[in-house]
Amino acid sequence: MEKLLTGELNLTIDILIGLLIGEIIIKLKLPDKILKIFMPFLKRHNIPPVSGLALAVSAGSSKAGAAIISSALANNEISQNCALWSVQLLHFPAYLRRWPSTFALSVSMAGSAGFFFGISLIFSSFIRFIIAFMMLKRERLNSKPDEKNYELGQSKHSIKFVKKLIKTLPLAWIFYALAFSIVPGLNKFFQSIFAGHNTLLPLAGWTIAAASIAHVSSALALTGGSLASGELTISQAVFALILGNCLGSATRILRMNAGYYFGLFEARIAQKMLVMNFITIMIPSIINLIFAFSALLFSS
């Protein structure tokens, strides 16, 4: 209970700070001021300036970038679909900053298998970014928005900050609590599915896949030990890591994004964001899994 309350408090503080920063940035018209140099590129691809600013900010924190999108949406400066795909763009810059340490950890703990696994992670993140970028571009082209409607600071229907908090914070608390209580059980359920199965992979491989669902670092440690002892080949280890990471995507989405989406956006939009988050994760994950499975079959 203490961990749950601490997490809820941290969530509330993060949402408050994020929304405040987002409101200040929008009110000061910083997207227009900061991104003037990028306007030709943004206009060429029909990307709204506020999405470009959120993308730049997300290199430090994807939640801060999402708060900017939330404020712009609340002020009717972008459409709901534009906000939906703009938020999907934000994960790549933040992950790109973290990826070198993840890659170094993967290689140091699991050798060649860790190398291929690390490459698969950045590949998935990049493909998600490309999908979101193309969908955002398509959305803007199809909607053909009147630029006056998207001029920053000109909204006539701004939602008051306090009213927005009253609508979004309770949902954020509820979904954070659900993720906090449900995700560990889901992880154990998935792990129990693999226990004792020796088809396709040796037991060590299924153990790695099960561990990868919950904790990548523990799965990498198991991989290193299994490779050193000769229980697994490199192709088996890579397949096990990617399989576990793919199956763990649903629980990671709930744990990492549900609370913040419902804290920054209206429930209907937050639901769409979670669904699109899952879809854009699963597409490259399945591609990675197909490549890994093909390598496994070829090496056997």
C-alpha cells in the first residue's frame, strides 16, 4: 500500500508539473519562436509546429512532450487525431537517449545475443516513429486544416486548467492503481505459461522468455549464463529474448503509459492512445520475432 500511495503521489506531481509547463509553453507561443528555423521542414511535411516542439522536448522527457500536446489540444490548436499521432512520435527521442546504456548492458551481459537483441530494440522504436510520422502527415493532409485554426494562442475555447485537472486526475489515479495491482499478476501468468515447456526452445530458453516479460536485466543475466554453459545457441537466446519482450509489451504499456495518458488527456482520447501505442509496438515486435524465428530455423 505504501508503494502504491508513493507512486500515486509521484504521478500526481508529474502530471501537475507537466501540465503547468505545457500551459506556459503554449501561452508564451514558444513553438512558433523556437521552431522558426524548422518551419520549412515542418510545412513541407505538413507537421504542426507544436508537434515539433513536443518532439524536441521529449528527448528529455516524453511525458513533458505529451503535456505540450495536451495543452495544444485543449486550446483547439491541433485536432484529436493529430494529438493521437503526435504523442506516438514522442517515444523515440526519449528512448534514443536511453538506448546506448541499454545496448551496452545487453552486450556486456549476453554477448552476441545481447548485441542482436539491442539492435532489435532500437529497430522497433524507429519503426514506431516512422509509422506515427507517416500517419500524422496523412492526417494533416486529409484534414486540410485552416492554419488560422492552429495558430498558437488564438483559441476561443480554452479549457481551464483546474477544470482539466478535476476531469483527468481521478482517472489517472484509478488506472495507475489498476496497473500497479494487475501487472505483477499478468507477468506471473505469462511466466507460468512457459514453465516446463521444451518444444521449440530448451527449458533455459523459455525461462529467459518468461524473465524478459518482467525484467530485461534478469533475462540478460540468464542469457549470459545459459550461453556460457552451452545450454543455448545464440539464435535460441535471441529468439527467447525477443519473444519475452514482445509478450511483455502489453503489461509495459499499462505500467508506463496508462496513468499518464489518462492524466493528461480525456478518457476517450487516452484509450485510443493506448490502443495505438500497442499496435505500433506490436508491428515491429512481430517483424523482429519473424526474423529471429527464421534465424532459429535456419541454424537448427
